[in-house]
Amino acid sequence: MKVSKRQLQAIIKEERAKLLSEQSDNMYLEALATVATTADESLEALELASRDIGPSDKALYDKLDEAMAVMEDLMGLANQALENADMMQKGAI
């Protein structure tokens, strides 16, 4: 079964919410969740902006594309850190 990017993001948000509810007193995890959420929201805004601009302004389009790649990386790193923290809590690491 193939999972779309949006479905994957929804699954990640759900897992993040579960993890945070279990460890609501951990400021580190709360900060990571905030970073992941903010990066996700920024990525969505950049995707909308790039659709409006399109390739007509190539330089701006390229900059938006670079920014989206950075946001995707940031979101991925924050989510990976959250997953690692969850695995540590469960004793898997």
C-alpha cells in the first residue's frame, strides 16, 4: 500500500501527539514537536506560494524550492528525534 505525503504527515502528527500526551512534562520533546509543527506549517505555506509563482520567476521559484527542501529536512530531523525519544522510553534503544 502506498502512502501519500499528506497521509504520512497526518500519521506523524498523530504519533507526535500521542508521544507528547505521554510525556507532557518533557520540555525537550515539546520543543521538538513545536519545531516539527512549525516546519510543517511553513512547508505548506511555501508549497502554496510556489504554485502561485510557478516557473515564470525562475530565481524566486528556485529559492522557494530550496526553502522547502530545508523545511522538509528540519521536519524530518525533529520527527526522527521524537521517534528516537519514544523508542528510548519504550526501552528499544
